[in-house]
Amino acid sequence: MMIRSLSLAVLAGFALQGCMFAPGQYLDTSEIGTEGSPESSRVELIPITPKLIAQNAATYVSSSVPAELLAFKPQAYRIGANDVLYITVWDHPELTAPSGPQQQIDANGRLVRPDGTIFYPYIGKLDAAGKTIEEVRSTIAQRLAQYVDSPQVDLSVLRFASQKAILAGAVTKAGPMPITTSPLSVVEAIGAAGIEPLNADLSSLTLTRDGREYILDLDSLNGQGAQLHNVFLKDGDQLYLPYNDRKKIYVMGEVLAPQAVKFKTKHMNLADVVGSVGGLNQTTSNGNALYVIRGAENLETEPAKVYQLDAESPTAFAIASHFELKPQDIVYVGPAQVTRWNRLISQLLPSATILGTGAAAGNNLSEANSR
């Protein structure tokens, strides 16, 4: 009888305090904002309302391309060391292709030496580095005129190797990209390198030029009316497209598929993120307990903000679609009270069975002793 009474007392005690001791995570916001409570100085509770959306929209600053990047305009290409030139003298194949016409074109190219010079028949050593294609062509024609009657000279670059930009990060073809006679824009360079769509952080493309870093939002600056296609690269530039593995949004609680969502672009709203994990669990979630926790990683130095959305009505997601999330935000959906009670019961039943078994064993022992 004593064990049976104990088991009933335990069940009754848990029943009376089920909400308090029910297993699982639970965000208690009742003390936030209460004067004198320890949470009031660490957390600020903010309802997500149309007014808040309007306030955030009023303070939004759109991305723009720095003026100094737009001011740079590529000039005529200047030949440099390691470039390979192809010089054509019409009606003089012995000058155009001294290795023979059956050879590859590269075999008849003229390599610009490290000192910036090339060697050409009859002319000898010729300074080429730092000069435009037209300047070198004109010089060759003038000097050949002493040996060839009215020489017609053409010049092109077979291989561009003296000037390059470096691409790295979440691209499929990282490495040097040559600067050629055709101006190379940031958009063209990224397009040629290829983006890793699942791993790239499109909001933080970094251009390093002359020791200064420029952060470019590839997602918004490449849209209609954007000016990113007017940003051209020059020799020595570095483009780095960062990975998004360090910028995530953590979705937890009563959703169908809790997970960390990678932050791919500058604009990710609450509705998109909740939808990407399958939405709220309609059986277990509390629609009034949809929270966005922001600033938890800096809680020691400044208060965190907890944004709350009343999502009991499907129309609330119209508001959620305008609430922008930031990297490291935590989206948490709390459980309904009945869910917490059901979890409590599921935890108590095994314990009650053990207590019941113990009580039955005690009764059998007492009966055996009485006999």
C-alpha cells in the first residue's frame, strides 16, 4: 500500500506541475521587460507588427557601388613581360612564320622577355613592355622600312600573361584570370569563374584593390538598373567570394525539419526561412510562440533582442514575408501546452509502470509472508 500510495502521489504531483517540469525546450517571455527581473537587462522583447516592418523599411540603406570603382575606366592594353605576340608582315611569310607555315601559330609567336623586350629579324632587340599594341606595330613597320619596301605590319597578342586578376573562394574555377584587350568586368569575371550556388555568400563579394577592400552585394547589385557591370578589373585585383558556412540562421523548436539554414544572400525573410524547413508543425506548435532571437552571440556586451510574431493566423505570414533576417539569427517555435502535457505523460508512463510493478511485487511478498 505504501508503494502504491507513493506512485499515486508522484503522478499527482507531476500533474499539478506538468507545465513547469514538462520536458523539451520552452521560451518563457513572461519576465522579459519586468522591472527588477534578471532578464530585463539582457533581453528586449519586440512584437513583429506592420509598424515595425515600416520602421525597418524606413531605415534600410540600399547597396551601392563605391564611386572610385565606377570611376576606373580601362585604357588601351599595354604589353608586358611573358605576353606572346604574333607579328604578321604581309607578303613576307619568312618574317611572319619563320618556323614554317606547317607549325602551330604559337611556335611563331614572340615572347616578351622579363626585361620587356622582344627580338625580331632585321630589327634586333625591341622594347615592347609598357607600350600599346599600336605603338609596337608602328615601331616595327618603321624599322622594317629600311629592309622591306612599304611593309604592311599587323600585330596581335597570342597569349595574355602579364596582367591578371585573382579569383578565389566559392567559385568553380579559382585562380588567375588574364586581363586582355577586352575590358573585364566583375560580373564577367564571376560568370567565367562560376559560382558554387549552395556554398557561396552572394552578399559579401570582396574586391581588394591597391590594399583596400570593397564589399559588393553580388545579389542586389547585379539586378536591373544595377551598376556592378560597370566595375572593371585591373592588374593585381583580387576577387574573393566567401563561403556561407559561417553565416547561418538556426531554426529550432516545433518545425517539421529543424536545421541550420545557410545565409546565401543579403535578403532572407522569416517566411522564406520557416518555409524552407517545412513550416510549423501543425500538431505540436504554438502559433503565438514564433520568435526570432538576435544578438545572442554578443549577450555579454549588449542585450539580445527577441522578436515575437503571432502566427496563429496564416495571414501573419504576410508580415513574416517582410521581416528580414540576419546571419546568426535564431528562429524558435515554441510548443503548444497540450504538446508539453503529452510529452510529460510519455515520460511519466514508464516511471509509473515501474512503480506499479514494484507495488505489485510488494503486495505479493506481503501475501506470501502472511501465509
